[in-house]
Amino acid sequence: MTVNTANARYEGLGKEGKGHVSFASGALDAPYGFGTRFEGQPGTNPEEMIAGAHAACFTMATSFALAKAGHTDGTLDTQCKVTLEPSDGGFTVTKSALTLTGRVAGITAEEFERLAGEAKAGCPISKLLNCEITLEARLEA
């Protein structure tokens, strides 16, 4: 079992408030708030952090699936786009779209797509999310 910690502080209320989020590991220490979430201001937002977590978790899961299948060399690049939409007077994360590009020696496109699909389903962050999760997997030569 592992336990990881993040901290968030919000000073002021609503649109005028300003937040700050940090990870205990020191990997992130950034401002957030209405402006960073909806107006493109510098900083981060919860959906960006979810996208980063999903991309990282899925990519690692795919790497381990490829290694378990006997592949020993490759590079995986994943982009994740998390969609936030208005819903019932608030907002809901409705989609996490994974786009994977891989370069793996000695694998067919079919095996690559199958293993990536299995990794998508088994990834702990995929299991956590309550939204549509899509995957586009491309194998490069």
C-alpha cells in the first residue's frame, strides 16, 4: 500500500479567491483558481492534474504490460485531455481522452493496441474516474 499527499489552500471566496496546491514530493507547487481553471491564466487546475495523473498512470501500465509480454525496448508518449462540462448547476468531468504514440521493437500494431487497451482498463486512475475514457493508440516504426 502507498499513500501520497497533496495540499491545497484557497484564500478568499469564489472567483476572487486564489488557491495554491502543492505535492508533498515537491513535484508541484503552483497557483490555481478561477482564472487558471477557466480563463487561461498561468497556474494549474484540478482537471490538468487529473490529466497528468491519468497520462502517467496509463503510460506506466502500458509499459509494464509490454514488458510482461516480452518486449524489452520502446518509448511511449501519452497525451490526456480531460473534459469539464456544465452539469446540473455545477460541473462534471465527462471524458478523459488518451492518445498514445509508441515505438516498440518487434511488436505488431494489433498487439500494441490490445496491450494498450488492457492497460487502459487496468490502470488505477482509469478505475478511479467516473467518466468516459477513450484511447487512440498509434504504433510508429
